[in-house]
Amino acid sequence: MSISIADFAKVEMKVGKIVSVEEIPEARKPMWKLRVEFGEGVSKQCVAGIKDRYSKEELMGKVVVAVVNLEPKSVAGVASECMLLAAFNENELSLLAPERNVSVGTKVG
């Protein structure tokens, strides 16, 4: 399946920093509730099914890439307002991050 450049341009991705990590005891699968800061006073809540791959300590302060213009969705009863990007297969998962230091809120394209 292919999409047009115009459709891809609708996806807004930014660099963010994880500033809080909380458990979601009601979740059926291992999930974290994260608060991700995107600069200029903007932060979003994210629910991520990565609890079995990343500890709370590994995630706190981690710089990540996220899609920030998705419709909010309720996951395990918690609102998720963005989506972290990751490379994954059945055995591995790695959150995507900029190669160099860039400011939180920097656009990704």
C-alpha cells in the first residue's frame, strides 16, 4: 500500500522528552502512562505498550520521536494523545530518537 506525499504531510512528528512514567494497573497488557514534553509549555499524555521492554528508569528523561496530531484514544481507560515511534519485530523494540542533540519540539520529517 502506498500513500501520497500530501497524506504523509498530514502526519506531524516532533522530538519530545519523557518527563513522567506511571503504571496502569487496569491494563491487560504491560503498559506505561507517559507524559511527553514538546517544548513551549506543550506536553501530551501517551499510553505505550512497552513496559516489558523499557523500565521506568530507562524512560525517565529519554528523548523520543512522536506523532503529535493523532486523535486522542482511550487505552486501558487512559487517554493517549500521541504515539511514540519505534523500530520493532517479534524479538526487538527500540524507540526512535534523534542522532544528535536537538531541541525538544523540533519537527521531524
